[in-house]
Amino acid sequence: MIDMSLENKAHYFMEKSIDFDPAVFKNADMINAATRIMSHVAVVRADTFWKPETVGQSRRYGLSFYPKGQRPIIYLNVLKHKGDKLELFDTILHEALHCSALYLDRHDELPSDEQSIEYRLEELCVSSGMGRLYPMLKIADMREASRRQKKIVDQSIKSLRQDMSENVIEEWVAKGQEAANWLHDIIKPETRS
């Protein structure tokens, strides 16, 4: 994907992709979660511009961005998921937690430099949020993804300890838990008091 301004990127993804259909999941809890994310968090779009033989050119399974004055956009590289519905659902939740940054005032725009501390902290936030969100959603099919998140969080923390204080790391883990609570309230508002 060529480097372009956020506005041009938003236009490109809206023009070249299609609305995602949550009915692909078959699982009612997953359909409900994806539908509520699409209604309350972000516009969710799916690829139409990748060809199966070129999909490997993108290492991304999903992408979130916030065009100014619009709802965030989640783009799903569906072909990259190779029909794995659980991984696709995991990507939607992951990207929705990134979108929470806008609503919870973590960022005006997601950090894009993958080597930056800001990017690594945002990924820690989302991973810790995912680890909290899965048990809250109680979707049996996603137990393995929940276990995987614990490992990802542990690896992120270990890596970040080389560059920052324990207090900063704990603060971003807490932000992830806040994001998980926020997203859970959107997905299952009837279960919270």
C-alpha cells in the first residue's frame, strides 16, 4: 500500500472495499459483537482489491484509522485470514480496541511507526484489553485466543521493560483494561449495571 494522507487513505478504503457482513460468523454472539462494533465504534470494511495471489504483499490482517470528522474505519484483510473465522473475529476486536483510543482520549491518531515507544505501548494496551475482554464476552470458541493474549502481553511487557519504567507499563495495561470495559459495554450493554 502506498503511503498517503489519512484523508486519502480513508477515501481509498471506502471506495475500494465493501461493508463487512457479520453473518459470516454463524455464531450469534460473534455476529452481535461485530454488529454492535459496526453500529457504535467504527465503519468496518473488507477487502475487494487484493487478489489471492497478491494478498501476501500485505502483512496486515487489519488496520484502524481515524479520518478527521468521521467515525473510525476498521479495514479487514479477509483473504489474509484464509477463511479462519475465529482469527477474523479476533482481528475485529483487536482493531475495535485500537479505535477506543479515539473515544477514550489515548490518541488523536494511532501511532504508525512500529519501532516507536508510542506504538509499542498502544499494542500493549490492546493486547491487555483483549486478555480482559475475552473472559468478559464468554464466547467459548475464543478460549484459545484468550490464552494467546496472555502470552502476547507477557512478551510485550518483557520487551518494554528495557525502555521504560514499570509504572508506565502498568498505566498502559490499565488503559487496556479500561478499553476492554468500554468495548464490552458496547457489545453487551445489558450485562453491566
